[in-house]
Amino acid sequence: MDDVDRSILAVLEKHGRISNAELAARVGLSPSPCLRRVNRLEEAGVIRGYRAEIDPAALGRSLRVFAGVRLMRHKRADVAAFERAVVRLPEVVHVHHVTGNYDYLLQVEVADLTAYEDFHANRLADLPGVAMVNSYVTMKTLSTPSP
């Protein structure tokens, strides 16, 4: 992977639906070599797919909360039980196994604070092995500039 491949990936990460001609112009290639590089990156598994970015508010998920979860025990069976259960919760958008004060950092999207309170009390806290949950309500999300 060279600097041109990295440039292609940076543009595609922000603009997955960009035309090959526009992508080629942005990275300083003609369209044919650009397309060959994109195809090679796809075949190598570097580019795993293309997705639509959906406005959570349009789906009734205006509130984003990051929840730090600490487990009671770290035995493989306990960790596996938690992971199987947490990925089944539709409100949980991303699950990150992390180091530090928490074992997992969850990105949760719900309609409002009342919905999160219900989710926290009746679903999240009841997951297998959960010892503690700290919640961080998002006030604003900033995006990095496009390349």
C-alpha cells in the first residue's frame, strides 16, 4: 500500500458513493489506474464494503449515549455471554471491547432520555455479568473535514 492507495481510502471513507472519475481526479490519477487500484483494495479486503450514513433522528433515535460497561468477572464464559447478549440489543449501534476503567464502550441510540432510562434500567443493566454502567450523553457530534 502506497500513498496513492492511502489517498484513495481517505476519500472513499468520507465519500463512498463518489464516481471513479471524481475519485481519480482527487487523488491525481486517470480513471483506469484508479479503478484498478480500488478493485485491488476490494479484493485484498482492505475495502470491506460501502454503506449509507443514516440520520439517526430520521429513525427516531435522536439521543446518542456512550455507555461504559464494567463486567463482574472476566472468565471467558462470562465475557462470551455478555457479548452474545449485547449485540442483540437493537439500540446498541457499536460495541467496543476496551482497556481502562471499563471493559466495553457501547454506542447507544434511542429516541430520548426517557427511552434511554428505560433501556438502561430494563435491558442494559440486566445483561449477563454487568457490574456497572456509566452513561455519557452526547450533546454534539463533530466531524473531521473531508479530504
